[in-house]
Amino acid sequence: MKNYNTSELSNRQLNIQRRNSYNIVLASLMLNIIMLSFATIFLHQQKYVVLPVLVLASILSIVPGLLKLKEIKQELRSRMQRVS
């Protein structure tokens, strides 16, 4: 699939991408919470070493989705301001 710049997409396509990005971020958050809870439950003695690494990995895995969502929202806002 070819990646388009947000300024090249229609409003409908941007809304679809915004919804998909939002769903991906929420799914990533839920999976990260589950992963961290399993890590705290099953890694009793190694918790203090592994847990900070997992928290950092969780945050870094969500950042690209959040940046894409922010970019899409900014483009939609700028289009709405141009229309008004």
C-alpha cells in the first residue's frame, strides 16, 4: 500500500485513518497493560530488572501511532478552519 501525505487525502479517507489509528493505539494500550500485568504476576524476583524495560518498550511502541493520530487531527483541523 502506498503511503500518502495527509494533505493528499480526502476528508473521508482522513476520517477513516483517524478512526483506524485511534483503534490501533487503544489496542496497543490494552495489550501493553496485559503484558505488564503478566510480567508483574509471573516474574517475582526479576521484576525490578524487567519491569522498567517493559514499561519503556510499551511507551515507545505507542508513540508512532500517537504521532500519526496527531498529524491526522491537525490536518482535519486545518481543513475545517479553511472552510469556516
